[in-house]
Amino acid sequence: MKTKLPALLALLFLILACSMPGMTTSAPPDMNATQLHEAEIRIAVAETQTALALAQPQPNATLVPAADAATATPAIVHLTTPGEPPSFYENWITDRDSSSTAPQRAANGGENFDKNLYERPFNAITMDIYYPDLDIKYARLDRGATWVYLEIETSNVRQSGGMLGNYGAEFDLDVDGRGDWLILASQPQATWSTVGVRVWQDTNNDVGNDFSVSSDPPQKGNGYDLLFFDQGNNPDPDIAWARVSPHNPNFIQIAFKHSLIANDNTFMWGAWTDQGVFNPAFYDYNDHFTHAEAGSPLPGLSKYYPLKALFEVDNTCRMSVGFTLTGDEAGSCPVYVPPTAVPPTHEPPTPETTPTIGLY
Ligand SMILES: [Ca+2]
Ligand SMILES: [Ca+2]
Ligand SMILES: [Ca+2]
Ligand SMILES: [Ca+2]
């Protein structure tokens, strides 16, 4: 037996060498049985470690395809950037400022759930957080040669600083009370950018359910169903932009190409901030939620107070562009005399106890 050991050693190491890339092919000539056993153990351990290593997820193997995919995504190349909005906007909407009633955990009017009008810049249930950057005070619009400019003036920047909600407007091109386009910009930055800017379209005219503007849950349709423009991802990457006004940190400015709305010059529009639900497929919210589900920001409506499923949202009544508002249009703002005068200082009528015409 002992005389055959060198031959066996040579054969074993030859086999192992063939199965272990990188292993030396030369076996020590004077290795005894104990040394041979130790060598076998070391080789077995090495093989096990190699097998375990191969069985581990290969970080580089998984990261490389992701990196390749990212590299393969075509970069968005912008050709046209908005200029400066006008110093005077052709169209104005006023909205209630709830900063003064926030300590009472209440909206300062401007809420009519049954007519799709909300004043809810608060968190749900406790209503102990008031978001001044979600509280619209004014909204303005102006049509330029290429761009339509919007400016949304909020009560203030968020307590933690900045404008951290989603800001935009809804457009009803055929004045039937059903919104046709919705633009919302998330957390706009200091300079014009398409990052966070999205445009939705309602392609089957079911925003508003059976009765436009008026609350008639349950919602049967799919609301805004087409994400038409997603942060520059569109054949035209320059359709819609947003920024914080360089002149005021609590003003949001949005610019979109007039061609987005087929250069329409007679339409209705209203402004939105939407953080809590932020789901265009649920528009109109007063069709998706019942009043009881949505809650109310008005303590006087004890049946519904406080805010529940519909929260951290504000919108305005709708103003006309290209024609004189009569006040009878669905979702219309009340008609003032003169209509573009300084915002009224009188107290508004009590919501939901007076005709809609006086609410805004
Ligand atoms: Ca408001
Ligand atoms: Ca419409
Ligand atoms: Ca409706
Ligand atoms: Ca739809």
C-alpha cells in the first residue's frame, strides 16, 4: 500500500488540478497520508467557498444591467424654455385664506363640497397641521404668444421651508363643467424645470360623473385617465414647466404651451393644490367620495366635520378666459362688479346655507 502512495498522490493532484483552475499542478513528492488528508480538506473547503461565492448574488451582475438601462434611456433634450411671465396677468381668481382660522382647525369659508369647491389645507382628522403652502389666495393666468402662464399665490411657504405640495390648474375647454386637462407640478424648484410637472387628460369625458361639478357619488368612470406629459417624457418635452417665482417664495409659476390646449381661446380654468389624495383618476373628488367620507373643514357642519378622506387640498372656483363670465357657467366664480377689482373685503355668506353664486 505504502509503495503505491506516490502514484496515488500524483493522480489525485492531477485530477484536482484539472478541476480547480488556478491550482498548481505540481504535487509535493514527499507528502504522507496525513498531509494528503489535510490537502484534501483544504481543497474541499476551497471548493465549498468557491461554490458559496458563486451562489451569492453578484452585485456587479445585477447592477450592470440597471446601469446599462439607465444609460440607454434617452436623455430629455429641451429646445424651448419659458421666458418671464408678464407683470400683469389678464385673468384673476381669488380664494379664501385660512391662515387666520387655522388655530381653530377650521377653513375660512371657500368650501362647498356639493359644488366641487374645497378649502382644506389641513391634515385629516386632527386638523392640527395647517399647510400655508397649500392654501391658495390668488391664481392668475395670462396668454402669451407661445406660453400660457399661471401664477398661484399661496398663504406662505411651508413651516419647514419651501413649496412642497403639488400645484396646478384644471381646464374645461368646452365649458361643460367637466375638466378636460389637469396640470400639476410637484415641489417646484427655483428655476424653470419640467421635473415634477405632469399633465393629464380626460379622454372619455367622464370627469364629473353624471352631473358635472355637483356631487353624485359613487364615481363610475376613470376621471383623468391619460398621463399625457410626464416630466418631459413626451414627443414634445417642452410642453409644461414650473418654478417658484423669483420675486416671491410663496408664488408658484407654471408655463405651458398654448398648443397643449389646441390654442383654445375660450375656456374655463381653476387652480389646485393637491397633496393628500393627489389622484387624478379620482376627479371629481366629490364624486369619488361622499361628503361623509370626505369630511368637512367647517366646524358648523358637525355632521361631517372634521376632514377625513379628502384632505390637504385646495382649489378655486373657475374663471372664464376669452369671454365674459355670467356666473351661470358650471363651477363658475361669482361675478363681481367690477370683476377684476380689488378682492372684496366683506364677509362671505355662510357656506352651504346660501346660494352657490356667493361662494368662492
Ligand atoms: Ca384657500
Ligand atoms: Ca369639459
Ligand atoms: Ca359630479
Ligand atoms: Ca376619464
